[in-house]
Amino acid sequence: MPGLHQKSFNKYASRFYDKNEALADHFSHKTLLILNEAHRKIGLQPDADNCLQIAVSFNGSWLTRGHKSLIGIGTVIDILTGLVIDTHVLSLHCQICATTGAKIKKEKSNNYEQWLQEHKESGSCAINFEGVSGMMEVEAATVFWARSVEKLRLKYTTFVGDGDSKAYNKVCDLAPYGPDVEIEKEECLYHVGKCMGAALRNVVSDYSKRGITLGG
């Protein structure tokens, strides 16, 4: 059967995305209620700014491997409850720009620049990131820490992540909670174990090539 015309697809997709955003807001509200209650049970109270200071796990991922993906996502997870607190999708691609925009540009129409400006101002352009795909994770961290107080009344004062320190360094440079609030870095146990396991296997492999067997 023939597929939907691109304009029809974009129309229905837009409706779906709007409802999805409303559903995400609903679950975000429920998550905050559970999170606040869990932290109060262990004796943690809001600070002078009426914000909870919590430990979070942060990581980024991409639609395709190799850090050349056009789409990436960042996620912040509360360490105590294991609940997802916030997510942010970054995109270097817009389907409307790739289809309608490309068609207008190919026709060498003088209206392309005007169309592009109106398209961006309408909020329907999916492109929200400029740069290389590998830096999407850093950008996501910047967004999360910059909006945590205003959006969620939370301060992520402990950063649990993998060995890559680019995102952590960026957050520290940002100093979102002021110069007096230090953000601590803790390594993810899984990543530490993964790196140590790989290193040990490499040692065994290297000695095996020399005819030496390592036990244990």
C-alpha cells in the first residue's frame, strides 16, 4: 500500500508529539512527588532556595553508533529512587527541511530564506543543535543543570557518570547553582568494572601470546 504523503505524515506526527509532551509532563509531575517524598524519608530537606540537593546519574546516547548520529538524547536519573527525572533530545535533522525546504531550495526560489525563517519561528523545525554529534552529550548536560532549579526545584550536586569528564567539566564551568555550591563527581561502578575487566582480559591475552598462562 502507498505510504502517507509527507505533509500528511508531518501533520499527524505533530499532533502525536504534542500529546506525547503532555503525557511526559504528567509523569514528570508524579515523579517529582515520589522523589520529594523519598528524600524527605531519609531526612533530606530543601535548602534556603527551597530546592532539594540530590545525586543523579547522567548519560547520553545516540540513534546510531559511531558518534555520527543526527539525533542524540540525554537522561538524568535520580540515584535514590531510580526514576528518570529529565530527558532532552538533540537533533541535527529536520524532515520538513529535508523535504519541503530542499524542494524550495532546488527550484532556486528567492523565497527559500523567507520560508526557512518562518519555519524556524513557527517552532516546527526539529533542529535544535549545532555542532558535532559527539558533543550532544555535553550540550544535554548543560541544559539539564541550567534548568533544574527553575523547572524542577532540584539541584544536582552529585554527578554520577562514566569516565568521560567533558560533560562534568562543562557543568562545573557553568556553575548553575552559584560559586558556593560544589558539584561532586562520582564514577559509575558499572563503567569502572567494565574498564577494569577489559584491562585484565588484555593482560591475560598478552601473556598468553608469550606462552605464559595466568590463573585466577
